[in-house]
Amino acid sequence: MQAFHSDLRNRITKLVKGILEQNSLAADVTPSAKLVDVGLTSMDMVNLMLGVEAEFDFTIPQSEITPENFQSVETLERMIATQLRPATAA
């Protein structure tokens, strides 16, 4: 299970860094760093949401598209892990 979360975190961090690079920004993206503080704008958040959906091959439910879930890599990781967990494991 630890490898699953480590893989999730690495993939999310890579998405965030990719968006920052597109904006010619470089930042240290730590798991708990607020994404707006590292340089993501509201448009970047939309791109991140679309990137997460493409990367993990699922549609984020409307109810999960909240500022709280998109605060940091950690909050995104929790939301994605919950969505990817089979319904039987809940």
C-alpha cells in the first residue's frame, strides 16, 4: 500500500512540476506545499484537474472538485486514492 501512495505522490508532483515548467517557473514542490504558493493560478488548477483525470484514467466527481482537494499534493493524493479504491474496499 505504501508503494501505491508513493507512486501516486510522484505522479501528482510530476504533473504539478510540468505545469510550472510550462509557465517558466521552478519551485520546490513538497507534498504539503500549497499549490497556489508554488505558483499555480486558477487556470493552472483547471489544467491540473484535467491532467489528473488523464494520468489516472478516471473522471473526478463534481463533488470532489473543491479548493480543499486541490490545496496540495497531499490533498490531491488523498482524493485520488479514495477515487481509485475499489468500491468493495470502502
